[in-house]
Amino acid sequence: MNKFKEDFVWGVAASSYQIEGAAEQDGRSDSVWDMFCREPGKIKDSSDGRIACDHYNRYQDDVRMIADLNVKAYRLSTAWPRIIPDGYGKVNEKGLAFYDKLVDELLAAGVTPWITLYHWDMPTCLFDQGGWLNPASSDWFADYARVVTERLSDRVTNWFTLNEPQVFLGLGHQVGEHAPGLQLPFEKVLLASHNSLLAHGKAVQVMRAVAKQPLKIGAAPVGVVNFPTSDDPALVEAARKSTFSVSGVNCFSNTWYADPMLKGEYPEDGLELFEHYLPKFGADDMKQICQPLDMYAANIYAGTPLEFNDKGEVVTAESSLLGCGRTTMDWNVTPDCLYWGPKFLYERYGLPIVVTENGLASCDWVHVNGEVDDAGRVDYVQRHLRALRQAAADGTDVAGYFYWSIMDNFEWGFGYQQRFGMVHVDYHTQKRTPKRSAYWYRDVINSNGEIL
Ligand code: GCO
């Protein structure tokens, strides 16, 4: 098989805080990311998302740009502080109307919108009330999910609740490198984590209840991938085991989030490892958290290659990383992660896999001839899509792929220094210049992956 299946979803992604700008327009309130960016020294280039790509005011041109690249689907996130500025209660009609217009514009251009409800921009007023540590946080989120679903579910069928809980909890609540910038004792991190899982579960229930049509719902966690460097069945099993293990007192695992959502239980090894930190959980919390989902979304950028050492222990295959390609984020280029990651996740959870993020930051600028020749991005995406296509050929149910990101944008703690886009953005003029990879991706889409 050298193509993807007929209805394979070819997409690109972005998120509200990273591209919208218009921070104070039309009644939007402050988010924890605005708050975090004001703290000196938190963002590498001292920037923030107040203007970003000004997508809020340029969305019509941006939609046309996406459609011109023949991209079929666009994963966007809605901004909670735009829609419910006080966090709960009164809806800001102007904020909600923006997404209404954006959805209509996308549909008119032949691009299917996929919506993520939480890509980290919690209203600051909720943080002031404890944020994810407040036992009411799951109800706040479910209510926000209800408002957005009531308004958009007549036209939008594909939804995600939380984006990368591992990151907003790990980097945001334990390490302090992301908003809200906390370094909490691990017990509190686990509490925030549990409340966000409850938020997911309650949101799914309310969304199904108010939806105008049957929805496809998932979450979009980080896909942690440890993959084998050979087909040796013992190594494959060791890699699978390690991919699904909880191995440190931190948030970076698949199972601490996905097992509760899909199996209705925390993983045994995590419960053991976190024994001394576990908060008291409610008796029927797992029933709330574990709701039927329609797809498994995963954000996968890289993985860790494994091998057996002389003693028969499974270890990182350092030799295979020798001289390995690296992105400007300093991430390894390991295309096999998009073969093994989706395969392992599909085998464990049995849901169609959607790669909701994959991509790289590279050293891109507009050349004297007016073009941006990002050969590295073309190669990165080609290699990863080949691996994904092979996974599909070998039986993994792969439903779609979303390149991160449609355009260069505010890369969190790195500010504007890291460029992930297939479209270059000049932050002085807001001029968009599709890079070589964008035109190449269009050709890949037109051939449904055959030219890979
Ligand atoms: C994430 C977020 C994105 C990032 C991207 C590159 O995965 O961290 O979902 O918002 O910009 O992943 O780091």
C-alpha cells in the first residue's frame, strides 16, 4: 500500500494563544499565559502572545491560505477567556461569535474544523481561585465545554477536550517552565492532574448531551514513544512495556492520563511509584473520567530508540543516535516514532489513531529571492509520513495527520525564536510566506500520500 486510505484526514494545526493575538479585543480576559509572560525571565525573547500572528483579525486571509494549500482539516483551539471571561457564568457573545465566523469561513472554503477546547489558556481569574487545584475546576470546564458545543456542534463534529495534560501539568505545575509557572509538591500536581481528568470526563458527558449531532470526541495527550531498533520480538515487547510505563515522579507518561480515560483506572506501576503522593480520590471519580471516546489523538514529535545492552537490559540505543539529525528545539529526528507510537497506542487502546501534532522547528527565513526553502522540514515530514503510512499498511488504524503548525507562532517559553510553521510569518509586517514544505505538502495531499 503506497497511499493512505480514501478518507484519511490531511490537516494542519495551531492553537488560540499561539496565533490569535487580540488579547484585549472584544472582551477577552487575561489568561494564565498572559500572566506568565509578564513575569521577567520566563520567555526567552521576553515576548508574549498579545499580538502573535494577529490571526483574530486576519482569520479570513488565513483560512484562504489554508484552503489554497488544499489542506482538508484545520485543528484550532477555542480560547476560554474569550468565551467566558469570568471563567464561569456569563458568556461573552463577541468572543463566541469569532469562532462561529471562523468555522463558517473554514467550511465555506472546504476545510473541516477540528476543535480543541483547552490548549492551556485558562482564564487568570480561575487560577486566582485555585485553577486546576480547585475541586470545582472540572465543573467550570464542563460548563465551558457545554457553551462551545451548544454553539458549534451543528457544524463541527470532531472535538478534543484537553491538549497535552502532561505538559500543562508537568511544565506548568511541577517544573514551572510553562504557565501558570508553579513548582508544586508532587501531591498537589497529582491533584491538579486528577481534576483535569475529571474535567475531561465531565466535558465529554455534557458535550454528548447537548450536541446537535453525534460527535467524535477524543483528548490530545503527548504520545510518549520508546521504540525498538530492530524487529526482535523481545525488544519490541520491551519497547512496548517501556512506552506504557510510569517511571519517574513526574507527569511524562502515556498511561497516567490515557488509562483513566479509557480503562477507568490508574496504571498499577504509577500507583505504586506515587504511593506517598496520592491525594484522596472520590469514590466514583473513575466512572466520571472514563467515557467512551471515538479516537485516540496523539502529539508525537520524536521518540527514544531502545536496544538491549550486554547484560540484556533494555537501554537507550545511544549508538543509533550518534550524529542524529536535530531540530532547532534540539529534538532528535527519529521518524520510527511515527511507526511504533501509533501502533502501540492502537494495540493498547483499540481506537483509531489521529496524529494531532507532528513537526519541527527549523532555521527559516525569507531568502533574497522571496522564498523560504525549508528542505529539512520537507525531509522530516516525508520520513515521518512514510513511517505512518507503513504503520497503516501493517494494520494500525490511522485516521489522520495534522502538521504542527500551519504557521510560525508563539512557541511558549521560546517566544518567537522557534519556527514550526509551514508558512513563514514576518512578525513586523504580519506577512505570510508559504515555505517550500507547504507547497510540497499540498502535492502530498493531492496524491493522498503516494508521492511520499
Ligand atoms: C505542544 C503544544 C504546541 C507546541 C508544539 C511545539 O505540543 O507543546 O501542543 O502548542 O507549540 O508542540 O512544541
